[in-house]
Amino acid sequence: MEGLAAPHTVNAMPEEALVSFADHGTVGPLLSPDPAPADGLLARFAAAGVEVEALGEDLQVKGTESFAKSWRSLIERIEAKVKPMAAAG
């Protein structure tokens, strides 16, 4: 997580990871806005046979699915707490 801190970004993480980071993580230098280092690293991955575009798409799909699952779980928990209060009037 320390290496993912950057301006104008959002990082969703499990609560356990957040608590662990709060306990003994540190935020170092922020990611550079210059894409050149990342572009070079991605080029090295591609040269090693990694299908970078397919991997990126897969990560986005799985990340979206995971976020949506967590969101639905949160909404269900809220609804479960609100329902008895609404019934009690």
C-alpha cells in the first residue's frame, strides 16, 4: 500500500489491511505523475511475455466485481438495521 499512495487516486482495501497499515505502515514519497517509469516497466513485462492489456482488463473486471460485492454487502447490512427501526415506527 505504501507504494500506491498518489494524488487524486482511490485505493479500496480490506479493513484488515487498512488497520494493519494504520498500525505499522508509512506513506513514503508519492507516485510520480511522470508515466515514463511505468511505461518502461510495462514494456519489460510485455517483452517477458506478459499480455499487459489483457492483464489490465482482467484486474479492472475483478476489481469492479469485488467492489460491487462489498457495496452490495454494505447496503444489505444497512437495510437489515433500518428495517426493524422502520417497522417500529
